[in-house]
Amino acid sequence: MMELRRAREEDIAAIGALYDQAREAMAAAGIDQWQDGYPNEEDARLDVEAGMAYVLAEDGQVLAAACLGFGIEPTYNAIEQGAWLGQGEYGFLHRVAVADKAKGRGAAGLFFQELKRQAKARGVAVIRGDTHRDNQPMQRVMAKNGLEYRGVIHVEDGTERLAYEALLD
């Protein structure tokens, strides 16, 4: 049984290893995402310190990780070839990484469910996410979890990402 919980300091190395594994899997699939060393263990440390890092663990082993945040994400301020529907604060999910042996078990979807749960608890009616144009698996996960394509945003290094959003009931 997988347990979803807030990540702790002792999880940082395992999260960094998940990022490395995800980077290798994306490279093997021809996806030019995360190929510049981001995210890494230091990003995991910053997420843990900010209280935004979450993991899925089973039998004491970290199988998946993600950053769940709330507020305003600067890279989402400008959207092209579309528009956001929601206004104000929103929840967002970044840096989702799932161990090879946990793929196909719904791990990424559990993070979206938790983001929705936290959003409702906070009175936030919008969640957002983004991914690389070639990252079909994450696009499917977002669609499966009710997020709809809204347009294109550009991340800090200027590269484009497909932007998704869901308005919660």
C-alpha cells in the first residue's frame, strides 16, 4: 500500500535519485525535458524546506515525488495560444517523478488528487500544471485528472511548456 506524505529531510537523496531516473527515462524516450540537470537534489531540498515536497512511499521506500504549491507561479503569468479560465490563487504541481517500478500504478494521479484535496480545503478553485510538448505520459495524466490544455507558457530558461488547468467544483 502506497502512503502519500509530506517529504522529510531524509527523503531528499531518494527524491534526487528519482529525478535522475526520470531524466534518463525521458532521454531514452526522446523527450528533451530535464536534460540540463534540473531538477536535482538541491531543488528537492528547497521543496522540502518550503513544505511543498510530497512523496509516495511503500515499505519505507520512496517511489514517487512531486512539489505541490499554492499561490502565483511567475511562469504562468503569460500564456500564449490560449488563456487561463481561473482567476486568483491556484494550486500547482511541479517536478513529478515516479520510479520505474511504480509506473502504471497511478502514482502521479495520487499527487493530483492530493492537490485537489488541499485546494478545496483552502478554498482554492483552480489547479494548474505544465509539461513538455513531447511528454505524452504527463499530458495523459493531467487529462485523466481533469486538467485541460489551455495554451503555452515559457519556463525560466525560456523553453515552452504546454499549460493545463482544472476548475474545481
